[in-house]
Amino acid sequence: MIVSRRSFLKTTAAVAPTIITATALGNSFRASPNERISVAVIGCGKIAKDYHIPQLLNQPDVQIVAVCEVDKTRREHAQKRVNDEYASTKKEFKGCDAYVDFREVIARKDIDAVCIATPDHWHTIPIVEACKAGKDVYCEKPLTLTIAEAKRCIEAARTHKRIVQTGSQQRSNVFGPFREAVECIRSGRLGKIHKVTVGVGSPSVMCDLQAEEMEAGLDWDMWLGQAPERPYNSILSPRGIHNHFPAWRKYREYSGGGHTDMGAHHYDIAQWALEMDDSGPVEIIPPEDPNATKGVKFVYANGIEMIHGGPGGCVFHGENGTLHIDRGHLSSDPEELVKTPLAESEVHLPKSPGHHRDWLDCIKSRKMPVAEVEKGARTVTIIHLGNLAYWNRKTLKWNPQEWQFEDPANNKLLDRERRDPWQLPEV
């Protein structure tokens, strides 16, 4: 049954975190039941189907014990996949349960951690409630839909001492040599950085999709969640098992557009390289052209300017040259800036064992993962600030330490109205 909010809060308040003793595990065997981290996957669309579920199934010390999805076809597909995978390899496996409502998943005391792969507007509430229930979290990027949500996620993780990994896989060198690029920049090879360009997509627009016949087996009201009520359209929640990334990302009610989608990856690398993981820009300036969807400028307190636009990925401009990093690409001008091996005295960052593996290891050690919650929150806040500058066509002055605008009148932009009962939860 679907538990009420009152019952949910009463149940989760009594949940104690399960911390697994660190064990050296190889990939050729699976840990005993008592050593496994019990994980639930919330959201079973393409990214879960093609990335998260396979990654977690491949971990010898993980057991996926539940999946949660508002679409019946995707829910049953994910459940069957997990059960089929475990059937021949784990005799003691008792089955993967399936849920429509994430609150029922979070209320289970035997679940140690959740992997959240829902649309962007459904990230924050499960993150906060999972932290409150003593569960560790891996959440897809971009971490949140609003700036207020970003701050709330940090507060929840810190208050409840949870491990929260943002799905910014580029920090784990997934898709390219991002760590090496950051090492070159932090080692000072470019000299003083004065400009960074970030070549990603445009901000989202208001949804104008027409009504379609409802998909059978879909809890559409739950899919909408905090977003305004509107008729079903398959562009938002595709019918059946799909092999594309749905275009809900295009619409403001659910996402920040291509700007937050790939921007959550590439602005994240810029923040990492600039050593701004606990800060951000202080001034956000929209382009002069009122119709432009590229060109917003972010100015940091140290004078560095970051501009939305340019070649794909990030281009760092320094006094000694430039460095371009993108998926599968690393180059510099002059080329020896990246081709000359790093000396022992230069900056060497820790090597990630893989983004999911890093998260799981940190669940055991209680150390911070490579893309821990504040890193994801700070990155997405930059993009939200940029989108707000585009949408409102005005310069915004921001205090990254206080999480407030210089002009108090702008603080209404920190969040947006929500449809009951899905208000921003307290920590």
C-alpha cells in the first residue's frame, strides 16, 4: 500500500543507518549477505537501465533489493532484469521488490542506500528524505531543480551524516581525461587563469505540449510531483521501454534545459579546476541580445570570467596558453602544456576507482566521495543562476557564502511554487 506522509515520517524516524565493515573484495566472487550493501534504484528510465543498474549488478558487495518507478512497464522490466541476473549467481537471493512510491522504499529498514535516477524535478525530496532515514544516496546530475533545493540537499547530508554522491561522472574520468586536465591547471601550467568558456546547451522553456491519450500503467500524478498539473504527453514520459533520453529536459517545469543537462558535467570540471568547489561566482551578467540563449557571463571574486558558450566542453584561457577539455578530447596551445608528463612536485589528484565504486567505498569508509553533495550543489547553482539571468534578463549579484542575492528582492528566485503535497521538506 502507499504509506501516508505521517506514517512515512513516523517510520523513517526510527531507521538507523547501516554501516558495512570495509572489506577487500575482488570481482570474481560475491560477498556474503551480511557484507552486502542493500541498494534500491528509484527511477528506472534509460539512464538507470543502461548505466546504474548494470553498474550496481556488477559490484560484488551490492545487492539491489528494490526498484521504484511510476511507469508499470519500466518498473516490471527493471525488476525482472535484477531477478534474472541474480537467479543463477546468488542462491540466497530472495527477490527484488518493486514500488510506485519512493516513500515505501525509504521506509524499509533493510535498505542501506538509494540510487536516484528520476527526472530533475524529482531529485531533492527523495534525497532529503533518504538522508533523514539514515540512507546514503547516489543521485543523478543535475542535483536539483532550484537553488533552494541545492542548499537543502547539503543541509540534509550534513545534518544526518550521509554519503551523497552526485552523478558527475567526469570527476571519476568517465568519458575522458578530466582529472589530468584539472591537474595541469592546478599545477599552474597555464599560469593565471582569466577566462573559461563552457560550451553546452541552452536554458529550458515553458512546456507547451498538447494532451495525449494516457499511457496505461503510468501514475501520471506521481510523475508530475511538485510540477504544475498538466495533461500527459509521451515526450515527457515515453511509452514503454525507450532507448533515448526523454525531452522533459527541455522544459522549465522539470529541468533547466541543455544548460543544466551537460552543464552539470562541464561547469563541474570548471569549478574543480578553479578550486571553487565550496564557492561560486559573485556576479551573473546576461547577454545584451534579449533573445540570446548563450553568452551569460559569470564573474568570480578573483576576477575570473566564465562564459556560457564556445567549443564543446571547457576551454581555459591563461597567461601561458589555453587548454581544451571535452569528452574524449584534451589539447592545449602550446601543446606541451598537456603533453609533458607531470613532475612529482606538481599536483596529483586522487584516482577514482569508478563513480559507483567510489560511492560504495565511501559508504564503508565514511569518507567524502569525489563528487560529494556540495560539489554537485555548487555546480548546479551556477547554472540556475545563469538561467535566472537569461529568464529575467537582468544582472544578478550573488553571495555564494550566504546563498543569497545582494538584492533581497531577488531572493524570491531561489525557489519556485510547488504543487501539494510535494513541498520542500525540512531536514
